[in-house]
Amino acid sequence: MRKSAADFPVTAGVTRIFSVLRLPMGVKTPLRNALTEPLQLPALRAEVSRAAPKERRSFLLLPATTVRELGRELMEKLPLKGIKVIGSLDSPISKVWIPGHVMGMHDNDVLKTMEEDDIDTLIVFECIDYTVTEYVRDSTQAGRPKTILAVGHFNTEEPGMQYMTGYLPAVLGEGVSCSFIPSTDMYEFLTK
């Protein structure tokens, strides 16, 4: 049954919309594409996680590149004024995971996935400066390069919101009007 805009009360929020459309929470199916299509990144490849065998996690398998090159590409395509990087800018990277937020509550799961699934880079929306960041820094200093690219919560939602302007009318019917108004990068960077 096709849903109409009236089926989505404003107060229900994004969670309600995704549950009605039967989309999984976490990295949502249309939003996976929203990050990879406009950025022209390779499609996310779902694999059974060795860290959590009952789960499938989506990883980006990139051709040989460095943190600096991927960071510049993200800044150009999102567009961003800068990215917070934990780790070495010149580290080679090939397997990237977008876990969403790294806020302290599930740090052990993130660390276990990074180790067991051989993840060298995280692209995160938000990141608290302990546990995972310290693991990445210590690992890099010990000669096992790991990296976090922290691009900002709203900065990573913007491609998803643009993607949804085509997705929602297709799912809910052409009578639903959607517009994209970019909010742009909210951060300014003071550097030495």
C-alpha cells in the first residue's frame, strides 16, 4: 500500500518515516547510495562481519589511495572546508567502514570490527575523543596505520537529504513535493 504525506505526522520524525517504509535503521538502504553515488565512490559491499557473524556490515573497498587523497576527494565532493583526521595523512588505505557515530557507547564493538574485519579507515559523522580515537592514534604510532576521517554529523546527512528528494516521491507518489536546500559546511577551521 502506497503511503501519502498525511501518513507521516511532522512530530513522528525520521525514525517513523524509515520504519513505515520498512528501511533498516543504522546505515539505511537509500542513504548508502546517497553517500556513494554523489561522491562517485565504489558501491558499498556488504560482508558478513567476522567481529559479529550474525551481522552484515557494509565496507568500501577502494583502489590504492592515501588518507590525504580520500580526504581531499570528500572535501571536494561534499563540499567541506576541512575534515578532522586522526591518524597519518599519508597512510595507505583500502578498506573503509562508515559506522555512523562513534560516541562512546559501542566503542568495543567498533574496535572489534576494525581488528577482525581488517578496517584501516573509518569515515564517521561524529566522534568523541576517547577509546576509538586513542586506539587509532596508538595503532598508527605502533606501525599499524589506522585512520578516522570525522566529517561532521550534518555534513554527511546532506547528500542523503539530496538523494531523498528523488527517493521519497518515487516511494510515496509523485504528489509529494520534495526540495533540497543545502545547509553547507557548518564548520570553520582555525589552523596554525
